[in-house]
Amino acid sequence: MTECLRLVSFNILEGLRPIARSVGEQRDIDRERAEAAKAVVTDLRPDILVLNEALFCRQFLGRTVDYAGLFGFPCQAAALYDDAWGNAILSRFPITRSHEMQIYNRGGLASVIAAPTGELTVASYHPHPSRYPENKASDFVRLVSGVTGPLIVCGDLNCISPEDAIDRSAMIEAFRSFSPDAEAAVDQFIESGRHVFRALGELGLKDAIPLTGRRYSIPTDLINTDKSSAMRIDHILANDVIEIVGGEVVHSAASNRASDHHPVLVEFRLGRIQGAN
């Protein structure tokens, strides 16, 4: 039987910087959160780890954070956008090539990974929550346009899947405690989901997380113990060359300390491309 692979997508909240920042510590890693994030990764044992908000994953203003070293991965692809902000794809297998998609204030990264059972492309993009829903969708299409073979798209997509049951009125009430325009903010997440999932669906990508694993991904206890605004905005989608074995949004004591987002895990096998000999 073909070997199973594991991928984890994780928004690590501003590069694991301290939440309460003084001027002197503004760019320092919060060691307690970093240790919690490492505990999450150690427990989940991913073959591929995709990080959003990986600040300084490439050199900027003389500073670089070695996320591959921090999490114990031999291979890394990383790209910056909007100064120090970035995405990183860490792998236990060789990364043979990568490309970027950039707009004025954000960027996406796609990498080809030479896994033991074959090559696959892993792509991640973390759009700004206020970007127009149709533009979010077109950004994702640009990122993976022309990609063939096994494909996974993942990350903090800042959108709610159309398949997730949302009580819009209750969500708006929950958002009022932190959003100046709660109704518009909630509708942005919902409408973004419709556009993004439709566009990726037209490219053959589907939600890779089984129904039983579709828990909320934000907020964790680090940010808010009140879960009335909880929603799943971190996603993993895969095309039909990926055979999904299992997956879930992972809630743990460590993930509640590491970030404002819980990580998403998928276990999969590489299937056979239709038409291949």
C-alpha cells in the first residue's frame, strides 16, 4: 500500500512574536509561544509544514528567522511580502522548485515537493481579510494556474466554507465586541468562502478535511476564551489525485498557547494521475 503523508497548515501569529510588545522586544520571538508551537508540530509529526505569518522567513533589515531549524525540517521554501511578512513551506523531502504570486500587499507561495511516492505541489496564500471576495478567489487561481498533478492548497484563507453551518445573526452579535462593523466583517468571511471555494472547485480542488474534523480554527484560548465568534477559516483543499485518509482542525493545550489559530492536519496518499501509464 502507498505510504501515507502528513501535512499541517498553521498560522503562527506574527512570527511567534510577543503579543504584548515593548519597543525593545518588538521583533523578538516569544519563547513560550515558540515552545508551544514546537510541541504542536512534534505531536502531529508532519512531513510537510506550511506556515502563514512566518515573519522574517527571508532576510529583511538584516534579520532572518530560521523556521526550518526551529521546527526541525531539512528543506524549506520561503517568500516575503509587505516587508517582513511571509509564507514558509517546510518539508522532510526535497523541494525541487517554487514560485510566488504577489499583489500590492500580500503574496502566495507554491512549491513542488519530491516525496518518496511522487511529486506534489503545495500552495499557500493568506489573503487580507478585507480584500474583496472575488479578488481573493482570482489570487488563488493565479497562484496555482497551470499546475498539473497532485495539488494541495492550504492556509489561513480568511473565509468560511460554504459547507460550514453558520448562524449569521449570532456571529454578527459575537463580532460586535471587537469589530467596528460586525455585519460587514461577517459577510466578508461568508462571501469570500463562496467565491474562493467556487474558484478552487472549478480547478478540481475540494475540502480535504472530513466532516468530523471540521472544528473551528479561530480563536484559541490565547486570544479569546469566548468561542461565540468561533469559525473555521484555515483550510486544506486537494484535487482528486490526492487520496484523503484523514484530517482535522487540531485542538490541544499546546495549540491554545501557541497562536490565535489552531493548526489543520491532513493525512493523504498520492494517487495515480488519470491517463498515466
